[in-house]
Amino acid sequence: MENKKQSSPEEVSELESPYFEFQAYLGITKHMGGLKATKELIELCHINKGKYVLVVGCSVGVTPCYLAKRYGCRVVGVDIYERMIDRSNERVKREGVEDRVEFRVADAQNLPFENALFDAVICESVNAFVEDKQRAVSEYVRVTKPGGYVGLNECTWIKAPPPTELVEYLSRISGVKEILTSDGWQELLEGSGLRETVARIYKTNALSQWINEVRQTEFLDFLRAWYRFLFLFIKSSACRKFTKEALTMPKSIFGLFKYFGYGIYVGRK
């Protein structure tokens, strides 16, 4: 995947993945399990004060800033979307952690770092959107120090995938490439040479996921996001088009969480 050029609201409809461009424009982020899942991922990756951590797919910078403030880590966040990095740099200044956090535009499948640099590499709801998942995970392992950890929080099929129209809807609206079963995610870790792998699988539902996302979002961020959305909805035909498409859901959407959950997957190098 190539780096995605920052764009104006009017250009969003022309992008490969308006889903992420809209998130970046609004300044919000979300992943399965919210802050609770982030804390569990941090714990399983043995991240604490003084660790040097890479967050792949950092979105608007919430997790990197959290790691720096709560755990005293040095953190690098990367994302393929320039607007995400812009929002991340705004956040790091607001939260006063510029001395511990930096951001770069980068592709998960081709990380611009030397071998064995980081104590841990973590990703939250990233790899379902990556074309070559094995290549990406191998990159995470490459830049991790021996004895360090790679951790993923990923959407997971709890049982066989749902009806075709639902899979097609998720792909069309969010740009997701492929969601794997827990066995599939674990095979990626083990296929990259990681050991002592751990997999924790969680079912969820629409209400609990919504609550997790609200808890993860600070009140001012929530207000900013709504203001930006209303402004964009009025100004941009692309926003109105995307919103209409997102709301035109197959009837089977209401059964999504019978099939769908998330997993925390961690391995040691």
C-alpha cells in the first residue's frame, strides 16, 4: 500500500478508503474493546516505564499518548494516512508529551525502521485492513528486539463468517480486506517466528462496543467530532453520500455479533 495523500473534505469520495479519511477529519478513533482491550494488550506485552514502543496504525494518536502519560514510555506512532498523523501531532501537543512521542507516515508492510529497535510493537484494529498480513506481521517482528513482544487487537470471526451481503457491506464501507478466525491470527504470529503466543477471544455486542468507544473518547474530542461532522455533512456531498451508503445496511447486519468479536493476540520474539 502506498502512503495516502492528505485531502480536503470534497475529495474524500475519490479516496480508496473514505472510512479512515472521515475518522481522521473528525479526529476520532475506535477499535474493538476500547480502552479495556488496550490495557490488556499493554499488560500482555509487558509494557512499562522506559520501554520503547511502536504503535502501528496509530490513528489520531490516542494510544501513543496514553502510553506516554500512563506508563512513561517512549513511543513512535505510524499511520498510512497523513491526516491521521496531523491529528496525532495536534493531540501530542495538547497532552504535553512531545518529548516522549513522535509520529510518522508509514506503511505497516514496509516499516522505515532498523532491525531490533523496539521493546514492543502493538496494533489495534489494523491488520484486517492490510493486504499482505504475513508481510506486515513479519515487519513487526523484524523491528522488535529479541525477547520483545508483538501484540494485536483484531476483529475476529467467532464462528464461520456470516452471509455474503454482510461481508461485502463491511468491505465496501470500511475497506476491510479480510477478517480472520482466531486460528488464522495465531498462525500469522507463529508463522513469523514468534513464541509463547497468547490468544484471548471475546464476544461483544453493539451496545457494549458503543459504550467502549464513548469511554475511550474524551468529552471535548466528542464535541469536536460532532461539530466537524455537522460542518462536513452540510458542506460536502461526499460526506452525505458516504453517510447514506453506511446507513443503507443489509438486514443481516443485526445478526453481525453472532459471528463477530475480537481477539488479543501476543507473541514473544
